[in-house]
Amino acid sequence: MSPAQSSPAEASEAYDVVIVGAGFAGMYMLHRLRRLGFSARVYEQGGGVGGTWYWNRYPGARCDVESMQYSYSFSEELQQEWDWTERYAPQAEILKYANHVADRFDLRRDIQFDTRVERAVFDEQTNGWSVTISGGKTVEAKFVVLATGCLSNARKPDIKGLENFKGPVYHTGNWPHEPVDFTGLRVGLIGTGSSGIQSAPIIAEQAKHLTVFQRTANFSIPARNATLTDEERDAFRNNYSEIRRFAREVARNGIYAEQPDRGALDDSEDDRHARYGARWDRGGLTFMYAYNNLGLDLAANDTAADYVRGKITEIVKDASTAKLLQPNSHPIGTKRICIDTDYFATFNRPNVSLVDIKTNPIEEITANAVRVAGADHEVDALVMATGFDAMTGSVARIGIRGRGGRTPNQKWAEGPKTYLGLMSAGFPNLFIITGPGSPSVLSNMIVSIEQHVDWIADCLLHMRKQGLATMEADGGAEDKWVAHVNEVAHGTLYPQANSWYMGANIPGKPRIFMPYIGGVGVYRRICDEVAGKGYEGFVMT
Ligand code: N01
């Protein structure tokens, strides 16, 4: 491998590394590689940086990890200078931050926007990749890094008659860049995951009528969003090194927070109620850290689920609507828990109705209505908050060909197989950032992104120093890792839910719990040990 130190890499159309995607992973990967003297080119299908925050512009979109923690830690100056305005940053502010990072670190000159990577083919003679981009141009790369995101392949479900609908159809994960005005319109919202739950209250404020079509009722905790004060910002800034260390090494999900010290059944009912109450009042994801066994023990989990179901009954005035909104199909937290602002209260509005499509699935979409159980619910616009082909979808849609021309789809027909979520045997010199088999979507994504980027950068540096050209996951090491990922998942309640973690939202997708649930600290130590032992489990030549 030869870092491009002489002639500009672009002239030769050959790079040490091609990075796919300019979200938070792609941007930081580029920054690290450039600093190490590697030539790198990023291809980004969007017109700007930001990845998920570039596409998900739906009303109410904001991050459910607090802004002071959902941010890069690699630059002390950056984390000291950026002023987050709210406890949970809205999409527009995160996108502004991404643009600030791109400018501050002069990233744009190595990013080509509005460009999809269509194909990446491994050449077994040269041990490199030929990468074909939209427009048909092919560039060569020794390494390819997929920074394609885990929730970037928005999926409109195949509902009968959808093509006949006369009004606009939006997807939350691919929202127009211009503001959408629902004033005076009857809006149908399909999907009640995080995106649907965030957008419903905002759409309801604007629309003439909002009809929410609910297949699975979801658990949601109030965000209690608020403006951040200088004191609150300083509390983080003055302690960032310890907060970041804790998030990386101690917290299971990469979020600095008080860790639970006991199980739910160790407390009396009154004490439990008080503890849940305090966390409900505080708001946010840490509701699930009330006890240390909520993800492990169904009886413990039921106590938290009952608490939230009780809250829904308290908030929603109409008893039958409240009952329908109460989740009963999965343990709390086993589908990604939602964080909302006034979601349940929205159903008290006279212009909002809820339609159960679990008991009676949507029969058909007509020119102006959604038909359920023979009744037409007339709508002028449809919002699909129907989620993503998560974790594997964005890898599968690139025409990747590894050894023997094999595609990831062929190899992953029974579920994704990777070693550490970083590489998959048969696809040498191809890294995935926050891939399946790593903590990824179960964590604060930026913590996991930084860990993977640093690991990959260190690895490439090691290879350069050692004069190594090729790296590939060993099939045996990969099999052991996949077995471990499964074993850890099956020690928890998570596989009980029909979640996108399990691939359950995509008809025909294999049911495998995709992320690694062992915790970011444990995982980081495993990755560091692997590197410390000369990249054990990888074959390097
Ligand atoms: O997608 P989802 P999302 N007919 O897959 C329903 C992150 N995120 O975009 O549960 C009818 O969770 C589906 O029903 P069911 C976060 O990690 C974060 O909301 O499959 N309904 C479900 O209700 C999150 O988990 C933030 O039965 C259909 C909904 O559509 C992830 O992204 C904000 C259907 C899809 O929910 C994905 O969230 C937003 C069909 N054919 C997203 N197909 C924050 O940071 C699907 N559904 C706050």
C-alpha cells in the first residue's frame, strides 16, 4: 500500500481507501486517514454531509441521545466550541453540526456528493477493489470502507393499491428538503416506531385531521426536551474527558448515565413505582436503566412495561384508544424504545384518530383513502413511517462482489456473518463501520463510530508499517464470533420481539438478532485484544 504523497490521487483515479458515505462515520474516517497520509475519496449519494440527518427531515425529527453526548469526541476544540441549544438536538441542528465539522476539518475537497457507489468488485489478481460510481466511472482502491449507516435504506411497504393513491406519499427516512405544509389536509400516518411517534404530534398540530394506522403499539417515554443552559453545557464541557471515558468503557450502550445497581424484583412495589416515576419525570432513554435486569428477566421487565401502560391509561382520555395504544406484544425495550414529546396526549385531540391495523390489516389503498375492515379512511396525503431495511440493507444494495464474485446477499442468505462486525470472510480489504455483529444500533452511534474508525485507521497504519497488502476475516474466527453474538442475544429478552434488530420488519429477511448486545465496553476490549495479538482472527498477507 502506498500513501499518495506525490501526485494528487485523483489524477490517477486510484486511492488507498474509498469510503462509501459522508455521514458521521464517513467524515471521521476521512479525517483520520488523511491525517495518516493515506489517499482517500468519499462518495456520498446525498447532496451534502450528515447521512441519516441529511435524509430524515420529517417533522419532529430529533436525536434520542442527548446532544452533549451525541457528538464527536475526537477533537477537544470541537467539543468545547460547539454550542448545543437543546437537551435533544433537532435534525436541523445536527445537520448544521455535521456541516460545521466538514468545514472545520476541510473535508469537502475529498468528498464527491450526489454520487452513488454502484459496484465494488474485488480483483483477486491485484488484491484491490474496482469501484464503479454513478455515471459509470470506475476508480481503484486498495481498501473500501462502508460507512453506509445502519438505517439508511428507507422502506415503503408493499401495500395493495399504493400506486393508485392520488395524493403525495412521503417517507420519514427520505423527506423532501422543502418544508411540507399539511395545513387543511387529512393526513394518514402509517407506522408507530420512533419516526412515527416523533412526527405525529407535529403533523396533528398542522393537519385538518391525522389518522394514525397502528400495527404494533410501542413503548414511549417522554423526552422532557428543554433548552440547555450554560451551566448544563459547562457541566459536560468541564468533565468531558471523564464522561467520554465512561461512555466508551463502562456504559453498555455508550451513554454516560447513572448505572443500575439492582434488579427490579429486589425492590418493593412502592419503591419500584417511585423509581420508575422519577425516571419517567426525568425523561429519556435512561428509563430503561432503572434496574439492571429489565432486558434479561421477563418478570422484572413486566414491572416496567406495566408502569408505562399505566401512564398511557392516565394520559389518554378515551379508554378504548388508550387500550389500543398499550403495547402488549413485546417486552419493553426489546424493540427500540421511543422517546416522544406529547405522543400519547396527541390522541386526545379532536382531529386525531387511531386505526388498529393489527387486527384488521390495511386491505387496500385507493385513490383517496386507506381501506381497513371495509371502511375507507379518506386522506389527502400519506406519511410512511415504516422504517428501514436495517443494518444489511445498505450493504446489500451496493453491487459488491468479493472472492469468486460472491455477493453479501448470497453469503448472508441466512443472516449477516461478520467477524466483529468489521469484516466478512470472502470480502478482503472491505471494512464495515458499525456493521452487524457489533454494538452499533444498540449504542450511542457516535461512540461506536469513533471506535470503529480508530480501530480501522490503526489497522491500516499497522499494515503499512508491516508492508502488508491484504486483510481478510478468517472463516473460523467469524463463525465463532457469529455464534457468540447469537448466544449473548439469546441470553436476553430481545429476540422475543418482532423488531428490525431481528430483521422481522422485512418480509423474507432471516430472523437473526443482528447487533452485538455484549456492551460497548466489553466489545471495545475484545477489539483491542484482537489488535494487540497481531489482529488475531484475521488473515493478513
Ligand atoms: O422505523 P421502525 P422508524 N404495514 O421500523 C410499521 C432510529 N430512529 O423509522 O412494528 C403497517 O421502528 C411498523 O410496524 P411493526 C431508531 O433506532 C431514531 O420509526 O413492524 N405498518 C412500525 O410501527 C428507530 O428504532 C430516532 O408492526 C408497518 C413502523 O412502521 C429506527 O430509527 C428517530 C408496515 C416502523 O417503525 C427506526 O425507526 C427515528 C406495514 N406494511 C428513528 N411496515 C431518534 O433518534 C412497517 N410498519 C429519536
